[in-house]
Amino acid sequence: MIALEEITHINKSAIALITGAGCWTVLFLAHSGDHLGHDLINHLGEISGILFFLIGAMTIVELIDAHDGFDIIVNSIKTRNKKILALVLVLLSFFLSAVLDNLTTTIVLISILLKIIQDPKEKIIYASLIVVSANAGGVWSPIGDVTTTMLWMGNQITTAAIIKSTFIASLLSVIIPLIALSFKLKGDFQTISSEHETSNLKSRFATIFFIAGIAALLFVPVFKSITGLPPFMGMLLAMGMIWLLSELIDKRKDEEVKQLTSINNVLKKIDTPSILFFLGILLAVSALSTAGYLNAFSNTLSNYTKSLYNITMILGISSALVDNVPLMAAAQNMYDLTIYPTDHPFWLMLAYTTGTGGSLLIIGSAAGIAAMGLTKINFGWYLKNVSFWVLLGYLSGWIWLSMSLGS
């Protein structure tokens, strides 16, 4: 039902919540006992850490956007060559998604794209490249993708290992689609005139918020390594600091302007349905884990293929059809740290495959779904013009990563 959201037009968050609560209800009715209550509370503690982390990250990004911090990126794009613009957008999304997460990066850069490009056909080409590079960029950072964050918070990977191991593989997965789709872009484009001029004061505040916001997000991994506290604590601290900065700056503004940048207005823009979606999915997966089904499935998968590289390949391709969040949650419960310790090649490969595998289809990632809504990318067009090149890029990165980690 979640995968068919575009057909049924039923919000996936509703289905996820019903599934999560329903699984635990069935489990309690079938197996009464105090241990189930303790299991639920323990799982909920882990899930809450992920949710608070995402809420903090989303709030920081929305505060940057409310203060026009992302206008710095728009103003920095000077080229009129279509191929060079494609390269600029790919590099921006690849590196920006490592800090902002792939969904936010896609939304921000497509919003910028719509201010620059007028041709509808070219818009979907650029948007496709943004989705592919944003998903790839989220892989090599512990805060760039929800699945990578889940691995990081579960102590399956460390910051240094994920960057060192997957950066080149992630970059390789983007290069082939970039080269292939660039052939469809020829000549120069006409710039769209700015709707309004930005005052020096407003521009200064935008710069302050952009730099402070990015610095706050980068601070989170450093905070974890220094204190040993869970990542969500660092994210909440970073969120509090940016919130305080907003309060101090907004004191100088008129009441009408202050309303737009106030925390009350910013919190309304957070993607709450996505937070509830993750809650429902993670509850459902934890119920399956407690019931023992995930262990049974892992044994079946291991009997089918002994190669951990093949297992990650299967899970990665599956993420094009099934949301990568439940896939990752299932994998974390199927293969714990006693089987594969921290920074084991299995976890590093899994981070790459589930992160980039979602780009194989436009519906395979949250970034892709967002791009469909913003630029009206057709599923069939993406499958015909983009999926093959993404597959080649995906395989090239997978092969390089397999060789570098040792098969």
C-alpha cells in the first residue's frame, strides 16, 4: 500500500501508522507477557532518538530557508551554459545532501532550478540529475540520508569509515548518469530576471543563517565523537543554538516580517507526515523483530547466498520498489553487531546500496517523489531515459566498493 501511494492516493503515513500499531496489537494479543511491554519501550527509545534527530535537522533547514539563506546558492550560479549548469547542480546536490539530507537538498535545488530554467523538458532532465546526485551524496555522510543516519545511530558505522569507504563509490554512481543526460542539453539558457532586489541587511542576515546553519549541522558528528552522547542530543543542541540566533536577529524586525521567520511559523513547515511515517514503519519492523520473523528471513537469505555483497545488492535493488527505511530497519534487526561488528564491509556496502538503489526508479526514494511533485516527472519517461544510466552508475560504484573493501 505504501509503494502504491501514487495510485491509491492514500497517504503512506496513515498506512505506516496502522501497520506499526497493528503489528504490536496482534503481537500482544497472540503472546501476552510483561517482556513484550519492555521490548516495546526499548524499541520506542531507539526510534525516538531517530525521530528527534530528524525533527532537529528539519527545523534547522527550515530556519535557514525562512531567513532566505539558500538565496546565496541562487545568486552564486552565474553560468548560462546548460551542460555546465548540470555539472554545477550535480556537485551542489552531491555535497549539500551530505549536510542537509537528500530530500531537503532535492527540494531546495529544484526550487532554485525553477527560478532558472523555463523549458519543461530540460527541467525534468535537471531534476532527475538532482535526485540521483542527492541520493548518492547522502550515502557518504552520517547525516545525509535517513538510512545512513540509522546505521550511524545504531553504531554499525562511524563517521570516518563511511566517508572514507563510500565517497568514491557514490561519486562514480553519479558520473555516468551526468555524462549520459548532458548530451540532451545543448547551448545556453536565458536567465529569468529576479522578482525583487534584496537589501544589504537582508542579504547579510541570509549569509549569517546559511553559514550558521551549515556549521550547526556539521557540529553534530563532532559533538558525538567528543561527548559519546547519542547523535540526537547534538542535533537538539544545534537546533537550540540556531533557534536562539533567530530570536536575537528577529528582535530588530517589524512584527509583520517577524511572523514569517518566527519558530511557530517554521515548525508548521516541517514535514510532520514523514516523521509519522518513520514512526509507523520502525514500530512495524521492531514488532517483526520481536516476533522472530526477521531472524527467520535472514537465515533464508543467507541460505540462498552466502556472499554478503550479493545480499546488499539484493537489498539495494529492492529499495527501488520498497522504501529503503523499512529495508534498513529490517537489515539492522536481521544482522546485529555480533554478526557484523562496527564498520564491517557489510554495513558500508548496505549504506551504499540502499542509498543509491532508490534512484533506479523515480518512485524509489523520497527525493524522487518530491521531484515528481515539483517538476511533473513522468514515471515512464524516467524509466526510459534515466533508469538504465543510473543502473550502470550504481553497478560501477558497487563494483569499486566491493573491490576496495575486499571480496
